[in-house]
Amino acid sequence: MANRRDSRIEPSFEGPPQARSSSGLSVSEEDRVVPSNRKASAKRKPSKAKSQRGGRGRSRRGLFGVLGRLFYWCFVLAIWGGIAVAGVVIYYGAKMPAATTWSIPDRAPNIKIVSADGQLIANRGMSGGEAVGLHEMSPYIPEAVIAIEDRRFYSHFGVDPIGLSRAMVTNLLGGHFSQGGSTLTQQLAKNLFLTPDRTLERKVQEVLLSLWLEHKHTKDQILEMYLNRVYFGSGAYGVEAASRRYFGKSARDVTLSEAALLAGLLKAPSRLSPARDPKAAEERSQLVLAAMREEGKISEKELKTALSAPATRSPSYWTGSENYVADTIMEELPDLIGDVRGDIVIDSTVDLTLQKLAEQSIRKLIDDSGKKLNVTQGALVSIDDSGAVRAMVGGYDYSTSQFDRASEARRQPGSAFKPFVYMAALEAGRTPDSIRNDAPIKIGNWTPDNYGGKYFGKVTLATALAKSLNSVAAQLTMEVGPNAVVEAAHRMGIQSDLQANTSIALGTSEVTPLELTSAYVPFANGGYKPDIHFIRRITGADGKVLYDSGGSGSAPRVIKPEIVGMMNSMMTGTVEVGTAKKAAFAWPSAGKTGTSQNSRDAWFVGYTANLTTGVWFGNDDGTPMKKVTGGALPAQAWHEFMVAAHEGVPVRPLPGTWKSTPPDTIVPDDIPSVDNNQQAPVPSVTVGQQQPQTTRTSDPAPQPAAPVRAARPAQTVDADGFNMPSDDGTTASVGHPVPPGSVGGPLKKRQTSILDILGGG
């Protein structure tokens, strides 16, 4: 036990660690449960340095951890975002028709209207212009559009991620939507298939359709489709329509500055249209030019030249009187071929050179005399012997008023209606040498005064028509009856309703310039009434003929040849010695002036053997002009137009002949009716001291001899009484101061009455 006690080693906490036995046990300061404070400061220093090195390591590990976690969660979000986008695409894509059924919709059909010599009059339809191939149009146009709208057009796959990202950043920084990221392909997809609604569904469908377009078509095909369909403002769809609308030229001939203006319109077509805001359009075009220079599309010299070009000033609407013709053609089109389902070409009857001459003649007179004479509007219609309308002006300026006064405005024709009165009288047996007494008369409560209150006494019908004597026209209307006058006018081509009363002698029933002019055509062509037409032929894009007017070979005869000769003889006097002397020119011509009450309307309708032309001047609101008559502005405009229209054309005489010969017989008891389809016998009319007698012969061919009229001195009679002279020059009293006012009824066979004998009929 002692040995064991001696050999036991007791724990000791004394002395430094070095003095302890290597075989014994020892406890250091660090082994204490509660260490003492001894030497704490000495041991703390190395511990602090070590902790600093360890802290920097932990900081690096924490930063990388944060970045790692951020990357991780971004990756997770990207995955889920991709899944969400895919889901949206699948959802909205499933609502679209199957891709195998997708096809490019047909472009809205264009209606190209050309003149008789092939010049373009107008393009109509939804597009307003024909499609132009990319290789046909000015190369500046596609370059300008790509530079400002889609610079990476030829490199992206239908959607431009770079452009879309740039637009998003710009919009976020600007705080509002100022840029769009749509490519030209996306814009085409929207125009072809979708509505302009800004919805997520529409945007997704736009992207899908863009990818399909890029897969099915080349870049050039996509660009060509886009340029031929996009809206350029002011009703113009496609570059051809826009070029015609703003520059009056084809897209083939557009200059650099003009191409820049067109490309600039795409951002806001309506707001930037040069027809609405020329300054804004010009400023936008300068941005386009700068973009083209930046992309290397143009040189510095080209840029300076384009910037120095004058700003484009476009009218607020199409201008040019040929648009009145185009409007009329568009109204007739459905009745000829029905619905238009493809591009068509309409060959019109209009001569564009004559059309411009007609427009100039109307505008020049209004510009020169409009303010002085209170005239604001005019109209002109010119028709050839076949019924083809060669020119039609419906107003002073189409761009300010599209109302067609030539075919739509009904106005009182005044004395321009009298030829139908005289024609009815000739058909009832009178002749140009029949005499009436031009004096004040009263018919019921109506007193038809002559213009200026001047009366000529005993005059021939030829003189009465040449001088447009109202008294004589009223007498003739009473003799043959208003219904006979109405029937004659409708037979000749008047379509408007006419009031069968005595005042119709002075043209109180309203007509349009087109129908009044057309009613004079039978006088010019020998007595035939052709169909009045604007369209010669209509063909499809494949050249197939859809309509052909077929010529005018079937026009019915509406006047006997002898009546044509008499009427042309009398109306030649209007131009030679009557109220339309200002209209006279080198060609044989005839016509009639007309002036409505208080000079509200002024007319002249005249003709040669080639053309029948009617002219009207007045105001839309019916306010009176300042003493403007048919022999003034209308006759002047007619003269200017007809002289130019007949330049270089061989002279032709008017159809029909008539001349005075010594008479020795009486008027026949019966007056043959007019056969509209058969040629009638030609009477040889003689006039002298006795009652005239007609002898019937075969229908002769028109002779070039000029008509000769018997000259009778005009005499002034006592205005207190109404005495009708007989053909022998003596005066016979009728027994009443005025003729009865209830003469009327249709034209029919009649017995010679005492009124005929006393009246010289």
C-alpha cells in the first residue's frame, strides 16, 4: 500500500509548463473551466489578427453566396417566365385557325380609270392606287421606309429583339409610350389579319403571324406587300395612291425628298399628312433623311440636295375636274358589272386634253370676272355625235367641292329650252319663215316680257329664235300645246320631270347641264338620239372584257331630217346674228343661249357637226349674278373650248338643209306624226305671200350647202293690242286682245284652224 501511495502522482497546478514531468499530468491555464485574467492581454493580440484574416474570407464567401443565390433565383424565374410565356402563346395561338389554312388576303381591288388615249384619270376603290412592284417603284421609297421604320429588316426573323429591347428601355426612361418595337413584318401581319387593338392577345397573334410570313415569303415580297397596302393618310392606301395623292405622279417617279416624306407619314398618317399639316410632314421627312444618311443609304450631297427641296403643299382633297368624271363612272359601274372583285381597268370616253381645256375655260372666266359679276361656279359638258361624253366639268374646283353641277344640279334653263318649243311648232307645220307678232302679251295672269322690254313687231320664227323673243315662244307654246313641247323635249333626251304649262316656253322647269346638252345632240348628228355614256370598255386584270358599250349603231331617229335642217338653220342665226355672237368661230355652228330670272342662271348650248357642248354659270345658293346672260360668260367659255377642240380638225357642215322658195300653195290639213325609228319623207318648204305648201320627197343625204333664211324687216307694233299678222303681211284682228291661255294637250293630227291661217302657220 505504501509503495502504491509513494508512486501515486498528485495533480499539481504550480510552476510553468516547462517544469512539468513529461510523464506526469499537468493542467494549463487554458484547461480551466473559468480561465483567469492573467496574461489575457498578451494572448489577445495574436488572436485578433487571426480573426481578421478569417473575417475577410467569410465576407468573400458571403458575397459570392448572395450572387449565387441571385443568379439561382433569376434562373428559376426565367424558367417559370418562359413557361408562362409559352403558356400564353399556346393559349392565344390555339384560338387562331390552323396555320395550314392561313393565306394572304386579296388586296382591295383597284379601279383604274383611263382616258380615251390611255392617260390615267383616277384610281378608285379602297386602295386608291394600283399595286406597284418593288423593282418598279422609285428605289428611294423602300430605302427610306427601312431606314426609319426597321433598320434590321433584312437580318431579323420577323421579330427584332434588339429593337424591341431598345423601345422598352426608351419608353421606361421616358415615362410614356413613345416607341414601338414592331418590325415591318409585324406591321404587315397586323394590316393583313388583325385589328389595331392594343391587347396582349393581338400582340401574340401578330408575332406568330410574322414568323409565318417570314417562313412563307422572301424579304422583298414582304416589303412589296407592305408598301402596297399600308395607309399613308388622306385616304391613300399604298405608295402609288399616296404618290398620286400628294405629288400628282406615279410612285415610279418619286424623288428622294418625296420618298422621305412618304416614309415619314407611316408614324402618324393622318396627323402628318401634308394635306393637313405640311410643316409637320416636312419636319418628319428631315428625320427620315438623317436616318438614311446615318445608314449609308444616301450620300452627303444627296442629303443636302433633298433638304433644300421646297416643302410639299398638297390640297386637302383630290383636285382636277377629271374627278367629276371619275365619280360619275363609279356611280354607273355597279349597274354594268355588279360588284368589283378584282382589279379592273375602265376605258372612258373622256379626252383628257379636252377635259383640261374645259376646266381652264371655266376657271379662267371665274378668276377674271367672278368677283365683279358675282359668279362663283360653272359647269361644262361636251358630247360627240355618238353620245360619248368627251369632257365634263362639274364645278370651279373639285378639291373644295365634290358636288357635280354638271350631272346633279337642276337649274332653270331659261331660253336654252326654246329649241324644243320651236321644234314642236315645226313638227306641227310651221316653218322658219312663219311670221309672228312680237308684242307684249298676257296669258291669264302671266305676262312673258322680252329681255330688256324691247319688242320687234312682225318677225319670222328664225328671227324670233335668234333674238330669243319670249313673246313669240309663248305664242308657239299656246298654239301646239305645252304637252307637245314636253313630249318633244323628252323625246330628245331630257329626263327630268317637266311641268306642262305655258311658262315652259321660257324654260321654267329645271334640268341638269348634262341632260340639256345631250338633248341637243340629235340636232348635231342628223336626228338620232344616242345613249349618253362615259364608259367604252371594262377589262379585268387578266385582260378579259367585262363590258363593252358596243358603239352607237342602234340609235333611233327622233327628228325628221327636214326638221333637223330647219332647226339648224334657225339656231345658226343665234351664233351669226343673235344672242350668241361671242361664240362664233370658223366652223359652222349653232346653238341657243339661256338666262333665268334675275340672272340666276346663264347658259349656252351649242354644237358643230363634231361636238355638242353646254356651258352653265351661276351660284350654288341661287343668288343672282350681275346681269350675266347666256351670250356673255357661257358663250365666251364655249368659244374658247370649241376653238381649241377643233384645232386641226377638217371642217364639216351641219346636217340638213333648208331654204326659202317662192310659195304658191297652202298648208296641208294633216301633220304627219314622228316615227322614232323610221326615216320620214322630206318636205320641200316654200314661203311667200300665200300660205306655204309642202311637197314630199325622199330622205336626202345631208348636203354641205349653207342654209339660207328669208330676210324680213322687223317692225314695232302698237303694244295696246295683240294683232297676229298673216303671212301676206296684212294684220288681221283675232277679236280678243290676248289669245286664250288654256291651249294644251298632246301633239296629234289636227285640222287647219282660223288661228293657223291668221297666225301665218
